[in-house]
Amino acid sequence: MNWLLANPVADLSGPVFLLVYALVAAAIVVASRLQIAAADTSLQTPPPGVAVDRDPYEVAYLRGGGNELLRFAIFDLTRLGFLRVCEPSGSRKSPDSIVATGAAGSESLSSLQREVIAYYAAPHTTAELFASKLPAAAGAFGAAAFAPRLAAERMTTGPELTATATLVRLYGALALTAFAAYRFLTATLKHHNNVIFLAILTVVSLVILFAVTRVPRISRRGQAYLRRLATAVAPARVAPVAAGVGVLPILVAATGLGALAGTEYAPMSRLFPRQSSSSSGSCSGSCGSGGGSSSGSSCSSGSSCGGGGGCGG
């Protein structure tokens, strides 16, 4: 047992061992992250050519999953005239809401689009939207309609990378806990009880390890494609695109609702603050504008969003 208690590691003082452990933990975390990144070989196949006529719903789903697909669907239905943004009247401070216009022609739309229109038959705020079943429905729709093609194009990470990440995470966690357990053992044999800082450092290291070894949903190939697509349509920011003309839909799908700044749809950025840092006090249309609205329907809602936190915006 002498070798167990008498060696350079066991003889380190508490503060020095904590420093050594922190350095070892940092090295394990960095190595684990690099190993997962190296396991993503999707860039060995060049990204597909950028096409502004690609389905923007697919691009939105690639960029942000079901929630981003739902945000884009709401924007697109507003652009097409099926929805409209309504602001609170007078001095009321309630959040903006969205309501369906009642326009005809929804039969030709996708099931997700029709479900969104049906939901907005009555005005709803962003907080109410993300507390409803629509986010889950959008995720299921995207998984069925777009996920297979994106996976085939290696735009999203596959099960192989997930399996690799699981092993890397397991080995890293075992190394961290084994090193800490050895110190706990030697401290116990030497009757040293002040190990609380080591316990805290071990837990923190494990949390960081699990955080940085999470597998991104979008592969490196998919990320490269989104960057190229955003660059290709970026000039549209300089001269905002007119409604229904040009590359506005694919621009929004590729970069988010912040692209609506300077357009008649700028108020939508305020409805989804997590997707845009810009806000606008202008209105894209009064509550009474557009045909098909039922008289007497209110365009504001008393539900509060709490400043955007927890609203899914």
C-alpha cells in the first residue's frame, strides 16, 4: 500500500492538487470536444450548391428545428395574407397578437399551415403560441417532411456521431471520476477530511464535459451550407425586398426574423424577440385591415409574455 499513499500525486497538497485536477479536467474536456468535431466527417462531401429557390420551410427547419419552422410558417402566412399582426389599442401595454384574416384558399396549403391558420382563428400572443400544441406539431411535421432529405444530404448529424459522442463522454467522465476517487481514497487513508472543494470541482467538470460534448443537430456540412446561403442572400438586407417579391422568404428562413427589419413585416421581430435584436413600433396593418375578419374580434390579448422569457419567442 505504500505506493498508493506515497507518490507524486498523493503527496500533493490540497490547493496544488486542485490546480492539477483543473488542468487535467480542462485537457479532457478540450480533447473530448476535438474528438467529437473530428468524428463529424460530413464536410468530406462538399455542401450542395446554393439555390434561392430551395424550399424555405426546409431551410428554416434545418436552421432551428420545429420552433424555427413554426416561426417561419407564421411569417409566410402573414406574407401570403392568411394572418396579420395586431397591436394593442390605445395605451394598453399587452403584447401584440396575431389573428387569421379569414382569407380563402387555405385548402392548397400544407397541413402545418392549415393548423396554424386554424389556431389563429382567435388572436393569440407569442406566449400563448409556445404554450400550445403547435410547436410539437411543427416539429413532427418537419421530422416527417424534411428530416429524411436533410439526413440523406448529411446536413444533420447522424447516429454514428451520436454514438461516438456517447463513448467520448463516457470515457471522459470515467477519467474525471477515477482521478477524483483516487484523491478521495488517499485523503481518507491519510485522515484528511477537507475534500469539499474537490467534490465541487469534480461536479463542475462533469457538467462542463457533458455540455461541450453535446452533439449539434446541424452537421458541419449543414452549417457550411447555411453560411453560404446567408451570404448569397445577404445583399437583400441593403435594399429591403417588397412583399412577395425576390428572396425575402429564403432570407428569413436562412437568417431569421431579424431580416424583416426595414420591411412592412418588421413588427414580427417584436413578437419573436429571441430571433431578432431589433424591434419596431410600426404596425404591419391595422386590426380592421384585410378582408375576412369577423367584426368585433379583439386584436389584443391580456396574456403577458414576461419580457420574452419563457415564451419560446
